[in-house]
Amino acid sequence: MKKIHLEIIFGTVFILISALLLAIMAVKEQDRLGEEGRLSAYEGQQRASQIEFGAGIYETNCTSCHGEYGQGIPGKAPCLRCEELFSARMEEIGWQGSLEEYVESVVTTGRQVSTRPELYQGEGLGSPVMPTWSEAFGGPLREDQVKSVAAFVANFEEWGLNPELVPTPVIALPPDDPTALGRLVFVQQGCIGCHTVEGLSTATTGPVLNGLADRAGSTVDGMDAEEYIKNSIKNPSDYVVSEFNDGLMPANFSELITDEEMDLLLSFLLTLSE
Ligand code: HEC
Ligand code: HEC
């Protein structure tokens, strides 16, 4: 049996148990709740079959790029079951709605260009990197199919992150790619909260960092790009960028970032040319 089947069965069984519990609870509460109780049991069952239907759609259409488990495939497409998608990614994108709505919208239109081309390029360099899925946009799936696969992916949050139910996902990062790992350090250390990097973040408290690689070597006499950037992170008050205030960038990154992480961060920042 293929592993995805097992997983879908796990998920489905779990969902069906939840639905059953919901149904039992609803029946128990029925005298008290009347019509409302019956309705929620019905909704629980509807939801369970929607997710099950979505699992099948996932298996047919999405595994080739996002992996059998939704664990992502390095270079191709991101992990859909990793914690990052449920937290940091929503913030990074600036999405205001629910995760399920986000998934539904991405699936509906697909992605013409990758927001992380150095990490994920789909099947190749052509466009789109992720095909359009909704019939409304010329894709192969009906609206209810799109909604179901979105329900399935969003449901990873509930059971896919539970290590007792499923194997630990493989992190979808090429482990020997310092630039990709440095980008992750940049996200994890919260640099995205203050700096714009095209395609990654849009914050404006600090300077836009695209172009940093071009200007860093000529900002301070006698300092090369690498030295200047490192110093800007460790001692932000040494050379304050004009039109920005001193004291805004935290002064304690030298304690928070290990030497190894600093090297990764530098290889990422040194790719940021205009
Ligand atoms: C041809 C390869 C390919 C296929 C097939 C594919 N995707 Fe994607 N998908 C991608 C790529 C590449 C990205 C990342 C683009 C980017 O980083 O901007 C992506 C992004 C996503 C995202 C957004 C994730 C994030 O981190 O923002 C979701 C959700 C998603 N895909 C769901 C699906 C679903 C559901 C299916 C099946 C119906 C599917 N994809 C099929 C290539 C694919
Ligand atoms: C709370 C906001 C804030 C955070 C978080 C922050 N920065 Fe900054 N950063 C600034 C501000 C404001 C400046 C400009 C003032 C200065 O030079 O100190 C700046 C300046 C810089 C510069 C110099 C840019 C140039 O054009 O010369 C670099 C490089 C930099 N930050 C990198 C980082 C990195 C890497 C991180 C994460 C480890 C980070 N920053 C986190 C606010 C922030």
C-alpha cells in the first residue's frame, strides 16, 4: 500500500471519529438543543466527507510537486503540512483571512511566478510555477473540488502536525544550500518584521535590503561588503543609515545569532543586488 493511502486512511479515520463523536454529542444534546444539535451533527459529517474527497484530489493532482505527505519537494514546491505555513507564512504574505481561504485562493488561480524562485520553481523555469486549478480560470477542477482540496490541506494543521498520528515531515529545504538556509534565518530572526526584501517581506521600519549587496562595499571606507553587513547586524548603531533613526534595530543580534547562522545570513544578504 502506498504511504499516502495510509495517511489518508489515518486522516480519514481520525476525521470520521471526530465526526462520530460530534454526532454522539449532538444526539445527547438534542433534547436540550433541538434543531441546532441535529444541524451540527449533520455539518460534522458533511465536513468529514468533504475532507475525504479533498484527500483524493490531493493525491491525484498535488503529490507530484508537494510530495506524498505534503512534505514538499526541495527545489519544486513548498511543504504544505509544516508549521511555517500555518504561522510565519501567513504573516509573511500578509494574509488576513483564514488558512483555508488562503489555500483556496492559491489553488484557484495557481501561481504565475514563484514568490521564492530560489527555493521553489515547480516543474521548471516556465510559467506558471503552479498551474491554475479552478475551472473559472481555465483549470481542471470544479469549485467544490477546489474547496475540498483546500479543506484537506488546511486540515493538516489539526492532525498533520501531531507526531503521534503521522511521521515527522521532512523539512523542505535543500540542506546544502546556504542561501536558502540564510533566508530561513532571516525569517526566523524576525528581520522580515522591519525590512523589505522583494517577494519575501514588505516592512518599512528599516531600509529596503534589495540592493544591499551592491551598496554595502562602498558605504564605509575600508570595509568590504561582508564586513559592513556583519557589522550592521551586530552593532547597528555604528553606522546609522541616513533617514533612519538609531536605536530601532535591536542591538542584541550578536547574542541571538550563532556564527554559523551569521554565515548563512550573509550568503543570503549578499545575493540581494538590484
Ligand atoms: C507543477 C507543480 C505544482 C503542482 C502540481 C501543485 N503545486 Fe502548489 N505550488 C507549487 C509551487 C512552485 C508553489 C510555491 C510558489 C511560491 O513560492 O510562490 C506552490 C504553492 C502552493 C501553495 C502556497 C504555499 C505557500 O507556502 O504559500 C499552496 C496552498 C499550494 N501550492 C497547494 C497546491 C495544491 C492543493 C495542489 C493540487 C491541487 C498543488 N498545489 C499543485 C507548485 C505546484
Ligand atoms: C525592529 C526593527 C528591525 C529589525 C527587527 C531588524 N532591523 Fe535591520 N535595521 C533597522 C533600521 C531602523 C535600520 C537603519 C538604521 C541603522 O542603520 O541602524 C536597519 C539597518 C540594517 C542594515 C543596514 C542596511 C543598509 O542599507 O546599510 C542591515 C544590513 C540590517 N539592518 C539587517 C538586518 C537583519 C539581518 C536583521 C535580522 C537579523 C535585522 N536587520 C533586523 C531595523 C530593524
